[in-house]
Amino acid sequence: MSGPTVRDVAEVAQVSLATVDRVLNNRGGVSAKVVDRVKAAVVQTGYVRNLAAANLSRRRIYRFCFVVPTGDTGFVALLHAALAQEQHRLREEQVVVQIVPTRPFDVEDQIAALRNLDCDAVAVMVSEAPEINEEIASLLASGVRVVSLVADLPSSGRDAYVGPDNVMAGRTAAEFMGRFIKDAGNILMIAGSLAARDHSERLLGFQMVMQERFDGCTLLPAAQGADDAARVEQIVLDAARDRPIAGIYAIGAGNRGLVRAVGTLDPKPVTIVHELTQISREALRTGTFDLVIDQDIRAGVIAAVGVMRDLTDSITPPADAGRIKLNIYSRENIQ
């Protein structure tokens, strides 16, 4: 006698088979209320899913690649840890995940990585450049589905974007910065690279709000720290030598250098950064940083896998499937 099936779950939950599939595979696009109903139906029916068996029955082994930067920055380490965790978990579901590391902001190295892929779909965190767009167009033409991760590539023709709204992230940083420094003083902005769309969009959002609502502040020309701690440290020290700095908005990585530099300044500038890493967490605790705007990168990896699976199966992902929410941390709400 066979056990309970997906159809039994759908009947008990009073939803479609497609909805049950989305809930069981974490593909998004389903309300929290319906998710709870499906999960309750799974418990009630005693249904036990076996994705590996399901994929084998369809003769389906998914092959996904992640082309992502490597390095010693906190965010990149968190990204690779999340990928390794999913890589291990998904192996049991007949999903093979290959991690392809590239040098940050190195277009030539990223192109070389994109030219040597063997997969059904790829998630890319690469620079925005015409040469990159050409490689993505070639992948799409060969049948490989392409998802941009963390930083969007809208002009590339990619199939979907998974990540936060980076313009909104920059606008949020500006809202707090303007209120913290009372709409007065010099503000230093440091990106990793303005060729990276996530960094340029954060900067754009930040500048928009500061100019619209806090025009008593002076925005210094945006510097590029290449996510390098020593370089970020020197940028801060050089800027502070010429004028008092009321605020620092660090858009990229290199926060070890930022911590060292801010520790030498008196008075301490209001400092807002991105990504809750071990370094930024400790800097919040000590009061060196005032605010961290964070994206849940593991949620991003899981969402990217779900979107790639949909695309590989010729299913249109829900419009919000790739949307990753932002979390705001101060010294009062970190663990």
C-alpha cells in the first residue's frame, strides 16, 4: 500500500498541486497563511517527500553554478559558507551545485569563469561591463539560464535577479545618517567599486536622500576602496586630515581598515556600513559603528536555487521570488 502523496496534501490544504510544490521546494510566491496550511496538511497526512526520488523519476539531475568573488572580506566568507551549506544539503535532492570563485572586480577573470561553465543555470555576482553582457548573452543563447545575485545586471538580458533593493538600502542609510548628524557636516562615502552595480545603486540612493532632505550636509566625492582594508583605512585618514568628518558611509567591504581609522578620530564620525559580519558586529558592540544594513545572504542563496530550478523547469518564478529583505542592526539589537 502506497503512502500519502502530494495530491493528498493538496486536498487537505485545499490548494493546488503547484502551490504544494512551491511550499515544499521553498520557491516563494505563497502567502504565509497558505504556507502554514500546507505544512499542517503535511503533518496531518503523514506525507514524507523524497526529492531525490522525485528527481530521479523525472530523470532530472539539476546542475547549478555560482560564479562569485573570493577573498577574505566578511561578506564573501558568509556567502561561501552559505553556498557550502546548501551544496551539501542539495546533494541529497539530486542538485549539484558548483562554486566558481573569481577575483573581485576583475572583469577578465569573471569572463574566463563564464566561458568555462557546464550547467543548467548559473547565478552570477560579477561586474557590470559590456564584455560581461556578451558572455551572458552567449550563455542564454546556449540554453543556460542566468540569474544575477546581490548586484543586478539588467542590461545583460539575465533571466532574473536575486538580491536586495540596493537603491532602497542606500536611501535607508541616508535617512539615518541625516538624522544622526543633525543635517550638518562633511560625509565621506566609500564604495568598493563604482563599476559594481550594487555599490553604485547604494551610492545613488544615499545621494538622492541626502540632497533631497539633508542639504545642510556636504557630500565628499565618493572614494573607491576596492574592498581592501588598508586602502579603506588610508582613504579615511587622508579625508580626515583635510577636514572634520561628521559621517562615513561605507558601501562595500574593507571594514577592518575602517575600524582602525575610525578609532583614531576625535570626535568619532557617525559610521554606517553594510553586512553584519564578525567585524561589523563587534564594531557595533564597541560603538565604533552606529548602524549596519544587512541582507540575509543564506536566504539569497536558497532563493537563487529556487529561481534557477523554476527556470530550468521552464516555470516562470513569482515576481517577488528573488526579493531579499534588508535588516537594520544597532548595538541594541545584535545578539
